Amino acid sequence: DAGVIQSPRHEVTEMGQEVTLRCKPISGHDYLFWYRQTMMRGLELLIYFNNNVPIDDSGMPEDRFSAKMPNASFSTLKIQPSEPRDSAVYFCASTPPGSGNTIYFGEGSWLTVV
Amino acid sequence: TQLLEQSPQFLSIQEGENLTVYCNSSSVFSSLQWYRQEPGEGPVLLVTVVTGGEVKKLKRLTFQFGDARKDSSLHITAAQPGDTGLYLCAELQSRGGGNKLTFGTGTQLKVEL
């Protein structure tokens, strides 16, 4: 079975450019999470959705960040404009309904803003 | 916000040695999970502990949840190079069937031949 699929795997962009990260959760999963990982701050929850509806976006660092989930099989995390301090690995994860405790992570999108 | 501190931050050992890493919280955990993350990949769940004093074993890995549910440890026996990775503890808060994870600071383990 396919796991959580993220794209791109790696992106290098210039400061000020728009960045869009994409995620396809595991089919049938009803929760989707976006995390960011850096050496300084570790793994932080940015936002999560249930049945395509944003539930908690308190971890989104600032207005430059936005996330959408237009349908059950696709989500995007957008940064506009990007800054060097946004450089990090961004992970998407999803959870099946009813399990209560198993979260499956994608392989991450490595973002470098120069 | 729950603060999860892990120690040590870095650990480099020889194959065959034993090791223990720790996860401590400023307050009581709802339940706790341990993950391993290998380079270039996302974290993978190893175990979930719920009850104070609980001990779970996964091959050479032994996980213990403190009686007061404010700390946890992971012990690896006879470490192997394949154990190399970032070990993360995380508090799991289940809300209406969904999960919110708050991760610890992580322990980076390197096992050398």
C-alpha cells in the first residue's frame, strides 16, 4: 500500500518566492497533519485537518503560511513570501479513523530558502 | 504547553553496547509514544504506552513509562548499526478520534562498528 506521499522531496528557492508543498494522505485516512522539523526547534505541529476541515492552526508561524485541503486526497502548505528562516523539512502525516493512536508520516519535503 | 525534554541529546556508542535514553515532562502525560526517524525519512512509530509503570518490549528495545506518567525511558540492548537514528518521544492527545502529537527534543543515536 502507498504511504503518505509528499512533493517535492527537495526544493531550493530564493527569498521572496512562493513555495507550495503538496501531500496525498493514505486513502481512507480522515486526519491530516503538517509538521515542520528544524535542528533548533525539533518537530513542530503546524496545522491539522479532520475530514478536510482545519481543526487547529495555532502552530502556523505567521500569515505567510497557509494550508488547504480541498478534498480527502490532497492538501497543500503554501509559504508566500518565503524567507531563509523557513528552511526546514516539512512533514505531512495522516491517521486512519478510529485507531486513536497510529500516525503515518510521509518522507518529508526538504526546503531551502536562499 | 507541555515541554518534553529528552536526554542525552547525542549518543555515540560501539556495536554491542547497551544504552538508555530518557524523556521527561513538565506535567503528566496523557499517553506517550516513541518514534525512530532515519535520515531522509519521516518518524516511524515504535510503541505507545498508556499506563503508569507500563513496560513494553520490542525485540532488543525496552520501553518503560514512569509510575507518575511524567517520564519514560527507552533501553536498547546490544545495539546494532541499524539502530542508528533519531529517537523521539511524543505525547499523544486523542481528541474525538483524532490525535495531536507534541514531540520531544530528540536523542540522536549513532552506533558504530
